[in-house]
Amino acid sequence: MVLKVLDPYQEVGADWLANGPPVLYLADQMRVGKTPQCVVACARAAFKRVLVICPAIVRGHWLSEFRNFCPDRGFAENAVTIYTAKDADKIDDNTRLVIVSRDLAVKADVFAALYARGMVYGYDVVILDEAHDLTNREAKRTKLILGSKCTGNEALAGLATRCWFVSGTPQRRDASDLFPFCRMAGLWKLSRSDFTNKFCFGYHDGYEYKITGSKNLAALGKLIAPVTLRRLRSDISDIKVDINTVTIEPREVSVNHPILRLLAIQEPKFAAQLVEGLKAGDLSNIEAKSVSTTRRLIGLAKVAGVVEMVKDDLEADPGCKIAIFGIHRDPLRAVRNYLRGYRACLLFGGTSPERRDNMLHSFAANHSCRVFVGNLASAGMGIDLSAADLIYIFEPSWVPTDNAQAMSRIINVREPDRLKEVRFVGLSNSIDDAVTRICERRTREIEDLYRAV
């Protein structure tokens, strides 16, 4: 098998990882190719044993990249990929590579097996893929992977002499997201409260401190710069992405659409408010059981408009393929059902690896499969949707980096001349306006931070 070759900028990244300090953050923008850099770095550092902790959806991808890029064939030939607790029992003295999902890694029996075997055999490096999901110090997964104080003690990261954080979106909400990394890297010795006091602002609600934004980002950027490497797609490619916002006016939504008639049965009180708001052209005062419920129901109200726009695009260009992202199952299922004539496939969390791979292969290679519908959390990272020319995000996340992850799925840096388009779909005078405002503020803060890196 002929090994794939890194691009020049990836060579720089692989050398940086192999020869750098014990704790590093590879923060290249999404779709720049971080996984191959890690794989080659493992060989260049002459590691004997590697533990990869990653989202479930990319376990197979990590093994494939070790096969495709790593000159040390022993990793791929002596790998254990954990899909069930029993797979952890396969780890022995000959195992060179262990790949496990975050969710499985923190289950009691799997964690115990990983930790026990790690204490016996040890690891040269723990690679934390999509490390932005380890930002909550109080979360069980963060405690078991990084330790209760984010120093690696009595945790999986502490089993290795080195630890690589890998994510294109290290700061998702605010500067406090970087506290676990700063502690693990030895950049910050004080408490989390001291960290948030210096780099965040907010208020105390009587129970706890609520962070509402970030400050002193230039100083934080300088703090992490020596152990952080970040390159943007624009640094390595001339790829063009056209980002637009499409606004649906409430009066444009038919109150007699089947989706809303079904909603009237499921949520009669809300449906009455929704119909009244649609007729008045103002949905800002809609009230439901929770913000999440409000967003789900607003998502359903947008289904008809989204489907109409997608059909127009598909009919205008017979060769066009489209990816559609949202958050809630009901709106996503409705979109898929209305687009079944285009062989639309639907990916949620919990989809089996085999079925997921079949979907992705069909979307990439089958001309008749022209629409991919996915959940932002489950399908927004770690997969390749570059066959698509256009992406619709009709239920955007409050977290701009989640949206950016999904947007990047359709990008291939080796196709710089192929124009891609992203369309955010919002319902005017609704909760969508608040989502947009918060995402814009958080995006500005992220840009301020990385100017100093």
C-alpha cells in the first residue's frame, strides 16, 4: 500500500507536534487536515503506544488515517478500536494504537479497563480529538479524561507522557472554555475563578456566576501562543465560500400547511400562538415550555420554506447536491420526508457506524442521492460532505463554532476553484434574531483571541 503524503503546511504541523512540549493544542481551522498531522507526528516522535479519544463518528476515520499516512505500520496492524466494553479486554502488550469514543471512555467498565491497562503498559501520547467538548471542568467526561483539577491526575490523559488537544474550534462560547487546556499545559496555576475573573465578564444570579462574554483576549492569546498552532483555510488555499442569510417573513408561512396542522394537535396552545404570530408578522413574544421547545417549534414553522428553496435549487441544477443541518429531530425528519424524491438521507446521533458509512458513501458517489440531512451535533464534525455544493443551516446553534464545523463539512481545500455556498435560514421577528446576535458577538470574540496566537 502506497502511503499518502502530507502537504507542506501539514509537514510543519507534524514536526511541531513531534518535537514540541508535552501538552500542545493543534487548532487548525476545520477541514485543514489535522488528523494526518497527528498520525505522522506519532511516527516521527517514535511513539510505541497511542491512545486516541474522539467522537464516536470518527473512530473508523482515525484508523483509516493511520493506515493511509503513518510510515510506522505497527500502529494500524496492532490497533484496538473500542465499540463495546468487551473490546477493551483486547488491549495487551502488543497493542500500539487504542481508539475509543469519548462517551465510551467514561463509562465505568470501559474507563476501568483503559485505566488499568494504561497503568500497566502506559501511553506515549493521548490525542484528544474535538477537544472543545472537554471545556466544562465539572462534566464527568472532563474529570475522567483530564482529571478533577484538569492536571491529568487519576485520569486518562495522565496515563501518557504527552497530550495533544485537537480542534478547529477551541473556544466555543467564551474564554473560560480554554481553562482546562491552560491548566493541563501548566499555563495557569490559579483557580478557575481567577481565570474567569481575568478573561471573562458576567454577573452573579444569586446561585452562581453567569459568564456573558470574554475580555483581555489579547493577553489570553499570548498566553496560549507558545503551545498552540492555528492555520486558517485562507492561509493554505484560495477556496471560496459564499455565506448568505435567507430570512423567511412570518406572513410567508402558510398557516394551513400540514406541518402546522399536525402541530395544532401536538402543541395546541403553542400552535395558536404561532398562527397568531404568523398572521401578525411578529413571533418575538412566543412562549413555550422552554427555549429549546420554542426553537424546535420555530424550526417546524420553517420546514415548508426550506423545502421549497431546496427543491428550487435542485431543479435549477440537476447536478447539484445539498446538505441541510438543524438541531431537533422533528424538523429534520420533516425536511427529509418532504425530500424523499431526491433520495434524501438522514443522520442522527445513535446511527450505527455501518449505516452512517453507507449514507456518506451514497451521498458522495450516487448521483441520485442529492440531499443529506443531519443533526448539527452528530453530523456537524468529522465527516466529509464535500460532494455538496450548497449547505442550508435552518436551525443554527447558539454556538458559532458548531455552525462553523457544519459549514466546513462541504469544503475540500484541494478544490479551490469550486465555489461553495452556505445559507442560514431565519424566521424574522422570532428567537432566531437572538441566536444571530449572540453568534455574532461570540464570533468577534473568537477572532480577537486568535489574532494574538
